Amino acid sequence: MSHEIWSTVDEYLEKRLLGDDVVLEKCLEAASKAGLPEIQVSPTQGKQLYLLAKMIGARTILEVGTLGGYSSIWMARALPEAGRLVTLEIDPKHASVARGNFALAGQDQKIRLIEGPALDSLATLEREGFCDVDLTFIDADKQTTPQYFEFALKFSRAGSVIVVDNVIRDGRVIDQGSTDEGVLGTQRFLETVGQDRRVEVTAIQTVGNKGYDGFALALVR
Ligand code: SAH
Ligand code: DHB
Ligand code: MG
């Protein structure tokens, strides 16, 4: 079993279950042309986030880590007209590409992008009284995931959903000798979230055109 077959199967699923998406293709092209790293969620994962948002009838979504706005657009599409998505991005170039893509996808009215270190933006949102977030997608610097998760909980209500991306990273999550800050952050997160009485949680390993990784899924009590 190799990356090659995972990718080919992903293409098979994409073609049959997702169909052509000219707008999102253009968004990916814009991101690629601007030299952004190609680390956005895959199309099938993007649609999973979209379906999840729809399943829970999300009206307010928070995303930590925008990149070129690919996952933001998938989730924003699931929102009703009056719904809102707030997304946080530290890199001005990424933020600029994302803004262009939000306009291209006709989602700019629903999306608020806050540029800067996410911990600062989250503190600002807290001061503003930001709350009632139905779905949070945590997908930024992995060493800070535990703190992002705490903020997500503050903004949540009973029944809110929190998704954390990249918790497996080719299995590196089980490397007890790891010195990688990202891996250590994910390990700290998984070790504490499992004991956290405020949530019910699981994690799922995934393969596909993004390799071998996975996500954690938490439901706020
Ligand atoms: N969610 C995106 C991918 C995000 S990649 C998608 O699937 O389409 C991770 C992003 O987090 C990068 O753009 C990176 O610049 C951003 N990031 C890293 N550290 C950050 C921080 N401290 N605050 C905010 N964003 C950060
Ligand atoms: C990386 C970050 C991500 O959010 C992702 O989905 C894949 C890779 C990275 O930093 O390498
Ligand atoms: Mg990710």
C-alpha cells in the first residue's frame, strides 16, 4: 500500500462524488501561483467539513489557519445566508491570497479574516464577546493546538463540534522521542483532551492524496 494508490483512489472518489468545481480549482491555482505551500485539506476532506457543518446546521464557524482559504470556502458554503465564518491567519501573503479567493468564490460577505498571530486574534474575539460557535476547525501551527482548543471551548456551547487537523502525521504522533514542536503539541493535546470532561472525543487516521494523517473530532458536552 502506497501513497500512489491512496492518491489514485482519492481521484476516483473525487470524480464520482464531488464532480468538477471550477471555482475551487481556480482558488487552488491562485494559491499555487502565489507560491503557497500545498498543505490545504484534500477535496474529499473539504467536502467532509462542508457536510459536517451542514449536518449540525452550523451558523457560526471558527477556523484557525486559513492558508489560501480552501477549507474556509468549503465550510462557508455550508452556511446559511446569515451565517458567518471567522478565520485566522498569521501570514500576510496567505491572507491576501485567501481574500482574493473568498471574493472569487462569492463567499467574502460571509467570511471575516483576521490577520495576525491566532492567539492574539482569539484574545480579541474573546474581548468582543465572540460566542455560540457551532464548529471550530483547528489547522494552524500544531505546537499551539492545546491553546487553540481551550479558546475553541470558550466560544462553544453544548453540542458544538471541534475538529483538529493533522494529528497523525505519518504516525509520528506515537514517537515518544520526538523533538518536533508540532508533534509534541499534538501529543500534549491528545493526552489532555482524552481526560477532558468537557468533551467527548475521538481521532481517525486517514490516507489519501495528502498522505497518511488524521483528524480529531470533539463534541462539547
Ligand atoms: N486550513 C487550511 C490550511 C491551513 S495551513 C486549508 O485546509 O485550506 C496552516 C496555516 O496556519 C498556514 O497558512 C500558516 O501560515 C498558518 N499559521 C501558522 N501559525 C499561525 C499562527 N500562530 N497564527 C495564525 N495562523 C498561523
Ligand atoms: C502541514 C500543515 C497542515 O495543516 C497540513 O494539513 C499538512 C501539512 C505542514 O505544516 O506541513
Ligand atoms: Mg492541516
